[in-house]
Amino acid sequence: MNLLAEPSPVVSMPAATPTTFRMISNHAELQALVPAWRDLLRRSVSDEPMLSPEWLLTWWDIYGQGRELQVGCWERDSDLVGLALMHRRRRRYRLGLSFRRLEPLGSDGDEGDGVCSDYLNLIASAGEELTVARDFVRRLQANEFGRWDEWMCSRMDGEHPMSAALQTAFAEAGFVIEREAKDEAPYVALPESWEAYLATLNKKRRQSLTYAMRDFKAWAGDDFRVRSVESAADLPIARKVLADLHRERWQAEGSQGVFASPRFATFHERFQEAALQRGQLELTWIEVRGEAVAVHYSFVANGKLYFYQTGRKTDVPDKVRLGIVQVVFGVRKAIEGGLREFDFLPGVAQYKSLFASGSRPVVTFRVARPSWKESLRRGLKWTAAQLRERMSRIRRVNQS
């Protein structure tokens, strides 16, 4: 298990009056909560687009089959101060061990066509994280979210105050917490101008970007333009560009790309429409001599651009680095739009490290109730790890 350093401490401000709690277990009630949900996000530490009603209600409509809705709400003086957007489902481990898993809406990382929601978490008003986390754990113990064997939150921002609050709350309640570093999310802290950004890079990285743009312009000449979705009329064209170039990018690796999945494609058709209406859609592509050659599909919220999916042509000259070029255009546009951060989202890649000024840990929390099933699961996991290590040693000996 890869344990991280302690996340940023969280300070819980004393409450003027106690919170009240209620459960929501049907879609109509959750839909009615949307205005208060949006307001709570604005008052939280981070207004993440993948915690928004537009993302999670769409996800529930398309991916919710076989899951039970379990949403906890904390209110004070008629204001929503905490929200645990959970669902319950069955999760099978080795030997067919069946666990009742409670996890956030949007959790679908173990499904081949999932949307892989990032920065999932409980939502709380800034300063209320520990209050909400402690009461969440207390109500878990009392089965108020339904009977459960394990609680898991994947793809959480390891530096978020709620991460520290949950770790504290579960430890106080006597639970053993598995906190694993699963990934990193590189990002660019955006300065006031492109020139100021270039000045933060070392010579090698700065030259890489300069040469990439020089080679692109030598190939494209003056016959290129950067287009973005401005209205609903642009969406059909942009969606086809995204699906086609994403598929072309991944065909070389034997995949048709994620947009080949009907559920995935339907989810994003609906989310794009909602994001466009709220001014949060950034779907941009580069055309050279009238042909689309590179595209990125991103979201704008919370003063950030979230770089979600891309695609590009592969039959271009070796020197033409379309992936680098489209990020250059994307970062420049984000700076011009006054955004504070360009978030590459989880996944370490060489092109991301070329641009990034930092990264944040992405973690998975898992808490299980003591049981014979959990003891057996841990034993099987340990045995499998020992077998992998033994096979690795055998391969090293045979190769020496």
C-alpha cells in the first residue's frame, strides 16, 4: 500500500447552531435539490465540474442501473452545508466474494465505458469539512446510508481539506483506512501573460514549445485556424471532429476510442449541451487547409480549465507535434480568458510534464467493516502480491 504524506490540515469552524440531516433516495428529490446543490458548490473550497448537478445527474441517468441512490444532506438554518452524493452496488472480488460497496456518484472506473469522474468527494461549505465528515462517519456506522461492507472514494484530490477531514473522522471512529496514491494530476498555474508563462520554463522546455510551433507553422503555412463551439449549432460538427480524431489517435494502439461506447457518447452529448448553456464548455479544434487535425474537449469552471479528452491526426510529418501545438493554443486562450489554472487531470504523460508547473496527488480511500469476508479478501490480496513478487524474481533470474 502506497501511503501518502498527510493532506493539508482542515480547520472546522464552530457551528452557530447544530446541523439537521436527511436522506434522499429517489431521483425526483435529488433533482429538487439542484439549486441548493449549486449554491453549496460555490461556497465550498473547490467548485469541481464533476461534482456538479450537470455531470452527476446525467451520470445517474445513464450509468445508474443496478445501483441504489443514497444521498445525505446536512442543513443549517435552511442552508445546505454538506452533501454526500453516494450510491450502493455489489462489488465482486476473487473467489466470488461479494461486497456491498458504498461510493460516490460518478464512480465507474472499473467499467470499460465509464466516464472516469475526477476529484470525487463529499461537498461541504468551506470550514465545515470536519463537521460534515464526522457526522457522515457516524451515520455510516448506524447504517443510515444502508447496510455496507466497504466505503470507497476513488480519484480524490489528495490535497483537498475533505481528504484530511475524512481521514481524521474514520480514524477517530476506529476504522482502518487504506489510502493509496493512484495517480497525479499535473497542472499549470497560469500567470498574466503567455510571455510570463514562458519565462517560468527552463531553456529546454521553452525551446520545445517554440520549435513545436515553428514546425507546425512551417507545415500549415497561413492556412490554419482555431475553432471553438460558440453555439448549439456548432455542436454536431464539433462532436464528429472529436469522435473521429479521438478514434484515429487510438487506432494505432488497437482501440476505437472511448466515444465508440454508446453510453459514453450519450453521456457527453447531454453534458456538452448543459455545459454550453452554463458557459463551461471548451470544445476547440485546429483546422489546416480546411481539415480538422487536432481537438481538445475541456470544461471551464472554478477559474480553471479541465483538459479532459483529445484527438489528432496521425498521418502528419514527424516534426509536426499536433498534441503539443493544441495545448499551446489551449494554455494561451486560458491565460487570455483570465483563468488561474490549466488542469491536465489525472494521468502522467510526457507532454503534460512539458507544460506543468506542479501536480497534485490523486488518491483512493477505502474503509471496510471488520468481517470474515474482509479478512479473506485481505489474505487473497496478500497471497496474490507474494505470487507476483515471486514470479518477478524468477524472471529476473532467468534474464540474468
